[in-house]
Amino acid sequence: MVTGVPRSTALAAALFALSCEGGDDPENDCPGWNDATTIATVQGDALDDPSGLIVSPLESDVLWSHNDAGDEARLIALSKSGDTLRKYLVSNVAMGDWEDLAIVGSTLWIGDLGTDADSPPVLVAVPLPIVGPGDDDDGVLVPDDVLAVSFPDARPDVEAIFYDERSSRMVLVSRAKDGASSDVFTVDLSDGDAVPLTTLAFGGGALEGDGEVTGGAATADRFALRTRSSAFVWERGTDELAAAFEADPCPIAVDGTSGGEAIAFDGDETVYLLGDGAHAPIVETDE
């Protein structure tokens, strides 16, 4: 005669099996981005207050960055080993308060959107050059576009930008002050109008850490935002961008980059971050 398994025993076994599969544990939804490795340190004195970062889509070993307000209007090309490859002056524009970089195809967009300088908010588009060997002298880049950005209300202090390929919009994220939320805007690059999208409450819940957003990055399938002490990645999905922001993001390890303002994707599964100040560490975090 076959004896039936007691109901309590069967329930316990089912619960154990569910726990082994991960169940609803949110940590199992974010299995990666946990190990931050310092791969190099920025050499020289050209980049002493980094505030913006991209990985060149034309040269996989080249990073582009710039200094915060107070420098010349220039972009700096670095190797992933931290060497300064070349400096490029951007003609016909002022160095107001450059805060972040975004890449659209082979065009590099500079977000002169901070409020630490007496300058109007603009997005500056320059053709991304190939650095190549032997380019020791400073180069000059002539902007393809200088797009004035208009906000519907009082001008926010925008510290992070990234380009959303699915909506063909530039995304701007403000730095929260006095415990307020960060405002997220989208900008059509044909007119410069900043349209409110959503708000983000950094500093608690799924967005633990401090509330000062300092940098953004994106691929076609993911986007990321960092603060001075934390970073997060969202899956873009195929719905509207606002729906992607509604999901809880996965945290990205930022060890060694406290106070930093720069983050960039290299493909979908690697993120680079820069620390703060001169000789900043270059940190790699993989999914």
C-alpha cells in the first residue's frame, strides 16, 4: 500500500524548492554589477576634475572626458590605462558649467547645463574624432550644433545626460537639493524644449545613497545614473521611457570612486566610472 505524503511535509518541500530557485528575493534579480575593479589612474594634470565620460564607439580603447566648470572649453581623450592621448579645444563656445557627455552615433554631445557659471543652458554637438597615434598637439573641434535648452519652469541644475535611442530623445536629470527629488526631462534635439518626464527620489529605498545625481550613461537596452556615492542601472525595455523608470534598478558597485561624477557604458555588460579630483581612479564594473 502506498502511503500519502502529509500535507505539511509537502508544503515545506515546495517552499524549500522555491527558495532554491530564488523565489521573489529581489537580490536575485540583480546578480551582477557587484565587483568594482580599479584598472588604472588618470595620469598627468590635464584632467583634474572629471565630470563626464564616454567610451568612444570609434576606438574601443579610448575614453572621452572633460573637467567641470573653470577649465578651458576642451575635451580630453584618455586611454583605459589612464594616459592622456590628446586634448581638443571646442571652438566658438564658452566653458560654462559642463556637466556630462552623451554619444549619438558618432556625434559627441556636451551638456553645458549646470548652474555654477553665468551661462545659458545648451547642448553642444561635436563630431567625434579618431585620436590615432602620434597626435600630441592639441586639436580643435568645431561644433555641428549649439542647441539652446528651454525649461518649462525655473532652470534646474542638470548634472546628468544620456541619449535614449528608442525615443530619439536626450534625457536630462537634475541634481536634487535640500532633500528634493531629481527631475527627469526629455529633449527633442530638433527644438531644445525640455519636457518633464518623471521624478526620482535618490537617497532612499531602491535608490539608496546620496541624492546628488552626477552622471548618466545609456545603451540601446539599458541606462544608468550615478550619484557621488552610488550608481544604478535600469533595463530600457520596449515600453515608454517613463515605464522603464518605474521599475526598481539594480545597484552598481562604485568602490573607489566616491565623490565622482562620471559613468559610461562599454557595451551592455561593462560600466566605467571615474573618481573625483586629479589622478582619479578608473574603475570597471561588470554585470
